[in-house]
Amino acid sequence: AGEDSVAACEDRCRVHVRGTLRTVTLRPRGGVPALEAELYDGSGAITIIWLGRRRIVGIDPGVSIAVEGRVGVHDGQRVIFNPRYQLLP
């Protein structure tokens, strides 16, 4: 209800997607810690990045999550920086 598929997400559009986190890694960007996760919803994958975070409780591989934010392109891949998120049961 009111959710977008990852495959349909367009650059610079605000989206609300839900899926499962495949990977979660700590990857510093410009000297700032950044927690990166790959969200997969069955139609495709998108990278979620939380800048300034080393860890977020509950953000682990295999977790179901809903995120809301603006899609961008960074280093040739679609990303959402610092999204609002909700862990799903």
C-alpha cells in the first residue's frame, strides 16, 4: 500500500520501498563513517547509506525493512542517503 518497487525507482524521486537487507557493511566515505546496506525487494536492489553511523541496532542482513527517502545515483549505483526507516516483523 503506497509502496514503490525498487525496479521502478527513478533518480531524484522520493520513494517508499520495502524489502530485505542482503548485506550490511561499514564503509567510510570521505573520512566519515557510513553504514551501507543493500535492500532487495524481488524486483531489484538499491543501496541504503546512513552517513555518520557505524552501527544501527536492528540493521542486520536478513532483516525486513521499509525505507523512505530520495533516490540518487552515486558511483553509478542507485542509493538512498539517510532514509527514514522502519524495521518490519
